[in-house]
Amino acid sequence: MSSFITRRRFLTGAATTLSTLLLSGCDRLSRTQWFPQLLSSAEALNHQAHNWITRDHALAKEFTEADISPVFPSNGTSNPKQPQYQALARNGFSDWRLEVGGLVQQPISLSLMDIRALPSRTQITRHDCVEGWSAIAKWKGAKLSALLERVRPLPVAKYVVFYCADQMDEAGHAYYESVALKDAFHPQTILAYEWNGVLLPIRYGAPIRLRLERQLGYKMAKYVMRIQLVESFESIAGGKGGFWEDRGYEWYAGI
Ligand SMILES: Nc1nc2c(c(=O)[nH]1)N[C@H]1C(S)=C(S)[C@@H](COP(=O)(O)O)O[C@H]1N2
Ligand SMILES: [Mo]
């Protein structure tokens, strides 16, 4: 106990000394090799904290059980044909793993069980598709913020990219989408694994699909296989940040 307190005092003292040094902006220190490194990691921390604190928390409207639509359309891909996906589906996705990497401190690979163990959220929301239909359903899933806190985004990371299982064109591109880190930390942004109280059906994106409640349907990637944190859209297919964006749709599809 006493060594714990001593350690805490030491750490608090060290932090105070560091901020004093930062404030005094001592010239001699900045010429050493370790000091600029320390400074940039303090800056990095600050940038990240700022990002998370200033995130916009306005919630999309939530509905009641009575509002749930009797019919919920399946749009775009409703059953990926790829043999690899079909094999995963046959095993109830027990062999499926979500790879999370890119600009993070701790890349990880998660099973569906791991994802179900993350802090979750349940929400009854309305899905709006640009094609002109809307439907209300109940979604349960892991909070994307919880997943991101596990991998710890690097300060340079700006976007979260989702790579899916369904092949969309002859060139072999599977569906892909991206969202800003700020929107990824929104409390209603979840990796859904349940729809209206049942295991997420294939037509709605099994084993997991993104729910991003303040944007249009095409942002909500189904059949997610891989998540990458990036600094720009350059590395993503056509460079506009998403499959439909590369074909002319808006990247920020706010509703
Ligand atoms: N992988 C993948 N995700 C996708 C699509 C798709 O074709 N493939 N279509 C998008 C579009 S346009 C909409 S409206 C929604 C449809 O979701 P739903 O099938 O659950 O209604 O998924 C989006 N996510
Ligand atoms: Mo859509």
C-alpha cells in the first residue's frame, strides 16, 4: 500500500514537472533528443483526448417496440455468393474473425464471441435508404467506441474503413465504406449482431454490420470482415472513401 502511494506521488510529481517544463519551453531541453520525443507524445495524447471529448453526441431519434416495421427490406447484397463467406456461414460464423488494424497501437483479431463480450447498446431506429424507403428496427451490437479503445487509434488516424465480404464488381472489389473517427465514437455507432431480438440474419449483414444512425443506409456496411484505421482515402479503391462514393454518392451522408 505504502509503495503504491509513493509511486502515485512520484508519478503525480513527474507529471507536474513535465507540464512545468512544457510551459517554460526551455531551449536547452528542446535540443536534447528525448525531450522533443516526450513533447510529441504529450501532444499526441492531447490531440486524441481532444478528439474524443469534442465528439458530437447528438442522438438520432429512437423509437418504441410498437414502431418496429412489420417488413424490413434487404438492400444491396442479401447473401454474398463468395465461397469463403458461404463456408463461414455454414459454421454459424464460428471461424469468422474480425481483423482490426492500420493506424492503431494494438492491432487485434476478434471472434464473434469476443465482439459479443464488448460493451453493447440496443436501439430502435429508422433506416433511410437513398433509393426512397425507410424502415424501423431494433439493433443490438458492440459499441464501436469500445473496440477502438481496445486498439487505441494513433493520433494521425482520421477514418475508420470497413471491408466487407460481398464482391461488387468484376475487378473483384468487395463492398467498402468509411466513417470519420469522431462519428465512430458516437454512442449509437455499433457493430450490430442482433436484429429485432434475433441473431443478425444474413440478409441484414451477418455476422456483423455497422449501424451509423445519423447517416444514410449505404454507409452501414454489412458482412464486415476487416476494419482499418487510415489517415486519408488514398488507399481505399477509387479514393472517395466508399463503394458508392466512388460512383458519385456523398461521403458524408447525414440525415
Ligand atoms: N456489404 C454491403 N453493405 C451494404 C450494402 C451492400 O450492398 N453490401 N448496401 C448498403 C445499402 S445501399 C443499404 S440501404 C443498406 C441496406 O441494409 P439492409 O439490407 O439491412 O436493409 O446496407 C448498406 N450496406
Ligand atoms: Mo441504400
